[in-house]
Amino acid sequence: MPRHVAIIMDGNGRWARARGLPRIAGHRQGAEAVRRTVVSGLELGIEYLTIFAFSSENWKRPEREIDDLMGLLRLYLRAEIGELSRQGVRVRFIGDRNRLSRDIRSLIDEAERTTDANQAITLTIALNYGSRQEIVRAVRRLARDVATGALVPEDVDEAMFGRYLDTSEMPDPDLLIRTSGEQRLSNFLLWQSAYTELVYLPTLWPDFEKADLENAVVAFQRRERRYGASSG
């Protein structure tokens, strides 16, 4: 069983368009799929689940859609955190919070604080996240430590650099799933996915069920992970 599963949740807009519905309807159904997936992850014994909720590039979308997404996020954080905590879910967020509204930042802080002691599964929500931006932020923090003398350049290695990333508290993903049939990483966990197994599914995210997660896990289990070594 993979310890850490990451998911690029793709296809909400296409799901809605196929049904003649506004895009927000797809996003609402996508939130339902998140609920199902967290429960499925708990049942399968996955330790870490990371979902790509809103990228740093998503600000290019129409203002109305962004407002709808942020409203849905507020609703999710207010309505779901109590239940997630009762299920033993530890909630974490990665990404640049500075561009988020003050009330959303407060809800994020409260969600992390409320669920901090939970151990059943860690749900990490990537919000205003872009992997290249994350790496740049890490380099800046590292450079400041070098400039102040807290760190010497010779001490910097891959493990050291990883401690400056948003994901420093979790292992790299074993399995990364992208829904909707698209086959690209879209600036998601680029450093962390160096040896991650990638599974692309045709399922649109609002239709994602436990069986889809199980199928992706089975595909992962059939692969031989060599990390650059020769095949046995």
C-alpha cells in the first residue's frame, strides 16, 4: 500500500459542461468526491493524501469562477473540519497563503489547529500552490540562512533542501493520480515526484469513487520501483 497518495483533481468543468450545468456545479460535485476519497483513503490505510485544490495559475480564471471556488472553500472549511477531526484526519495546507483573503487564512489556521493531534490520515490541501513557486520560496529561505551564517553552502544537500519545502513534514508521494485523462503534472509537487509512480485515469473528478482509487493502487502495486537501479 502506498503511504502517500497525491491527486490532481481534474475534470470538474468538463463534468458540468457535459450536463449543461454551470462550472460551479462541477466544483460542488468535486467537493463531494473529496469527501468520498478521504473516507476511502482511511479504509485503505493510506497515511498521507495530498490534493491539488487551487493552483497559483488558477488566478487566471474568470473572477466569477474564482469567487465561487473561494466561497465553496469557505463552506467546506466551516462544514467539514469537525467531521474530519472526528474521523481522525489531520488537515494541513501547502502553498502561498499571502494572496488568500484574511477570513480564509483564519479558517485554514483553525482547521490545522483543530486537527493537529489526529493520526488516522494526513490530508494536505494544496491551495494557491505551484511547485516552481514553492522551490523559489525555499531557495530564498535557504539563501537567507546562508547570508546570516546559520547555514554554510557545503551543508546543502537534497535532504537539507527538502526541509525548506512546504512538504517538509511528509514523505514524498509514492503514487500520483490525475483524473480526466490529461497526462501532465501541471506544476504540482515537481521536486517531490522525482520517483513517484504516475497513474492517469479517464474518470472526471466528480465521478471519482473508491474503485478508481483502488484501481490506481493496484496499478502502483504491479510496478517495480527501482529508483535508478537495475531491474532485479
